[in-house]
Amino acid sequence: MDLNDAVITCAVNIQWTNAVGITGRKLTYKTATLRLVRNDLREMFVEVTPEKLKPLKFKLKDIMVHKKFMNEGKATFTFKAEQCALYLSNAPPGPLMLFLRTLFIKMNGAGEGVGGGGDEATMQKKLREHMLSGKPSSFEDISPVTTAEMVLARKKAGLITRGTTTTPSPQAAKKRRFEELRGGAEDKSSVPAAKKLYQESPLAAGDSEDSLRLSEEQMEVLRACTAGKNVFFTGSAGTGKSFLLRKIISALPPDGTVATASTGVAACLIGGTTLHAFAGIGGGDATMKRCLELASRPSSAQTWRKCKRLVIDEISMVDGQFFEKIEAVARHIRRNERPFGGIQLILCGDFLQLPPVVKGETGAQQRFCFQSSAWESCIQCVYELKQVHRQSDPEFVKILNHLRIGHVNDVISIRLVSTSKQKIEGNGILATQLCSHTNDANSINESKLENLNGDKVLFRAEDSDANMSKQLDQQVQAPSQLYLKINAQVMLLKNINIANGLVNGARGVVVRIEKGLPVVRFKNNQEYVCRHEKWIIKTAAGGVLTRRQVPLKLAWAFSIHKSQGLTLDCVEMSLSKVFEAGQAYVALSRAKSLQSVRILDFDAKQVWANPQVLQFYKNFRRRLIDTSMIPLGPKNKDKKPGDATTTSALAKLKKSLMNKPLVSIS
């Protein structure tokens, strides 16, 4: 996918009104391409080109841009002089933000005069020359945003202020904030300031949640997804799978894109719903006939028919039988015999982490998605992310790669056992104990809170729908009721300020309650007044549920299953009670470094990987080689890909690569 900041494709509705505001002419296009262009006089236009029709051009002067629903893929352009409005919908949120960002910067970052072309006299001269030449106007794409334009635009928007030797009065500060909110510019005809749009590109870099740029391997996955391919991508813990998945979702049209995950916590991280809630067949325990009946109910059937792109995060925890059933349901409801009824699949997860939860009798056989008959027919492209972002210590990354495949040698054992003597506490912050069972973690937190002196203070969540609080409890890390005391050990549940270390998973201690809000001192000595934050999840029917709560959770203990997506900076664990393959690896991979973790009772026997999964990844690597390998051999025009020399070289390389383990074992 080639990102162009000045181009967006979406649905467009154009309306013209008369002098008294009555709508006259209307044009509706299901798909149209909007492009930012300049003419000979350096004036900017937005060019709207519907499919198979001539383009329309609208001069970007004296306009208003409404961007409140930008994250839903919607925006409105109002052209006052032309008494016309452009209504954009179903635009991929990421590219839409890029488009508006470029528009804002180009309009606010230009020099004085029309279109940045200089003073009024110069512009009048250009206009006369153009008219005398008799040549028709020509249009060209606008140039990429420059640093100078970005700086000038930020200044005009009031986002860069000059330093002064005096502190501004509260009234002056209040007035400046008001001006920033209403646009930050005195000229009401100019495009209002939009602070979010002056940040880095949401596809090239993160928003307030993430500051990481997409790597080339991540961009390759993104291109395949936006090209309509059925994709499965994997990678070890910390390679940015969920981060990439959020970027993929933002790069796709909202209509028809359904983001799901196998667990509520993972679904909340990508702003989606659980796969079970979307599928409409309950837990999938019923017979196939009954599952088809359940999915045929009007509400469920409509959801399936509207779906064009199905995203599933944490695919490793989806039971293979359930995967087979929803694939059959999709074909049946959509009356389409293509795999998954023609729905594009985007699957993400690591089968070497947490496996599916097996219900029923003890000892029941686990069955992964890749073992189902539907898997091979559904997946077109496979990718493996290899660059680790969570940990920067090469020694720790190497140890984690060994643990991922269930391999522990003496060197690794000695190094991990040595962490039991580490002092990782500091600033009154104790290490979070990572537990294999959720009930154990809850019991520890309740007991520790009761043992603290002082009265408990209740922080109650504000839910958009009180009847859906139970569902929000299952999907959102922030609890509906949070009891705190002074000196309570807590964990931050939102990325507040990445530069200052106030990130999801940061550990702190409550030092006081100030104006009804908890003040927390974190491990890096930063103090933060924890104001209410918002969590948003989607329902199976496409509705939205929200919860507002202080972004904290008690953190004397935390369960391994609930630690998805967290990077813990002070964690203690006991690995003697792990009961699943990959659980020890998942627990340890939450830690940011070896210096921030303490392992109390490491036992190499508690680290193992499922043999079937290891075989799957061996076959997975073979498929990667087959699909991405280019023919080898001498540069000879007469040689063809199928020649003996080329085939032999390719076979030798394949054999060499396939004989390698997932990590180099020393």
C-alpha cells in the first residue's frame, strides 16, 4: 500500500443550497477519490473524481471542516462562497486523518497571500499574466508537507508559543486555551486548528497511544490487508502485533470491517468486540444444525451479511472446532460457498503463547485453529514479525526466544534463577506478583488493601449503558468499582504520556487523594493526578459502549491471562504453578527487562511448548520460504527460473533454512 497524504477514497455526498438554506442539487457517489491539487496560481482545490465520471473541483477558500467523527471515517467540508457541502463517509480513519492533516498544514503552513504565492501585488500580476496567455488552467498534485510548513502551521494554530520571562496570568492562560479550542486563529474564514492533525501520520507513526513507526515488515502486512488478501500474521511477544492490528483497522473502510478478538481484554485493545459475541452461536458447543439456526436469527444474520472484513486477534485462543463452525455459518448465512462466505480474513496471534481454553471433561484434547479443515482453504498470505519492540536487551530477547519454543539450557536456568535475589522495588513501589489463576490475584489484592491503614475511597465507573456493565467488566481492564487507599499499589491502564513513562502497565503507589482524584507516584518518580479516562468497545450489532473511570487497577497481583498487552516495569512471578504450554513464556515476556523481574522458583520442567504447534511453525516457515523466495543462480538471460542450476540452488537453500530451529540454540 503506497500511502499518499493528499488522496482519500470513500463515499461522498455533495449538496448545494440556495440563499435561504434550502437544499437544491444533490450528488451521491458510493465511491469517489478526493485529491488535493494546485492550479497555475498556486491556489488549492479539492478534486472529487467519482468512478467513471469527470472530476469536480472545489476551491479551498473560505471553508469550514468538521472533523468530530473523523475516527468513524466521517468528515464534512462546507464551501461558503459556493454554498456547497461535501459529506465524506466510510473513509478509512487512518488515511482520512492523513488527508485532513495535509489539508490543514498546507492551508495554515503557506506563506502570506493566496495559496502561499506571495503578496497581493505579486498575485495580481500572476493573475493578469495567466489571463493574457489564453492557456487553460492546469492542475497538479500538491507537494509533500515540509518541515517549514509544519512549523508555520503549528504557530498559526497556537500550538507553539514563545517563551517569556513571566508567568501568564490564569485569565490569559484560560483565554489562550479557549482560542486553541475554537481554532487558534483570528481569521474566521481560515481552517480551524486541529491539534491532533499536527502530530505524526497515524500510519507512519503512532498517535497518543503509540509513538512507534511501522517497520518495513509491518508495512508489508498492512499492504496485503489493504489489498484485500486473507492474511495471518504472527510473531513472538513484543513484536507489535496488536499495535499493527490497530493500524490495519484504521486503514480499512469502517463499513463492513468487524474487529474481534478471542478474549474481552484483547478486543478492548483493538476497539472491537469478542468473536463469540459477533458469531451469534454462543460458545459453539451446540451441534452444527443448532449453530446454523442460532446464526440465522435476524440480528445475527444481518451482522454476518454486512461483514466484508473480519479481524480476529489472539487467534491462538480460538478453539479449532469453533473456527470450523463459524466458517460454515458464514457460508450458510451469506449463501456463498467461498471460504468464510467470501469475507476477507485478517488473523493475528502467536500459537506458542496461550492455547484455547478447553471446556468440559478434564483431559479434553486441545484443538488449534490451524488443525481445522477450514484453515488452509481460508489463508492466502502468512507473515512473521521478527523485530522485538518491548525489550531492548539482546540477552533477554534471546532467552525469551528459547523459552518460546520450550528450550531451556543450563545457562538460561542459571540466569533466570539469579533474578530471585534482585531488588526491583523502589520509591515505595512493590513488585506485582503475576499469578497463573485470576482468583489468586483477586484474593491477594483484596487482602493487601484491607491490611492498609485508613478508609477506602470508592471510584465508581460511568457506563454509557448501565445494563451492559457486566459486558464492560469482561472486556475493559478498568473495574466498575475501584476501592483505593493511601499507599495502595496500583497499575496504570492507559498510555497517558509515553515520553514521561506514564504508559499502560506502569507501576505506582497512591500518595494522596486530591479534589476527589487519586494522585499516584510512579516508579520513575513522576507524580500524576489520575483523571477519568474513556474506554470504548463495540457490540456485535455495531453499537458502541463506553466506560469512564480513573485508569488504575490494584497491582499487588495480576493474572497472566489479564496481562495481555501490558509491559510491566516491576514484576515478580512464581512459575511452579503454570498449567499450560506457553504460560511461563507469556508471563516472563510481559517484563520490560531482566532487571525489572524477579523469578521466585524457576523450574525448567515448567517451560514447554506444544509439539503440534512447533510442527505447525516448521511448516509455516516452509510456506514463508516457498512464497517469498526468488529464484537463485547466475545472472544469465538464458537461464530461466525452472533451470536445473536455479532449482538446485533453491532446494539447497530451502533445506538449509528448514533445518534451522526457530531460534539458534547454543
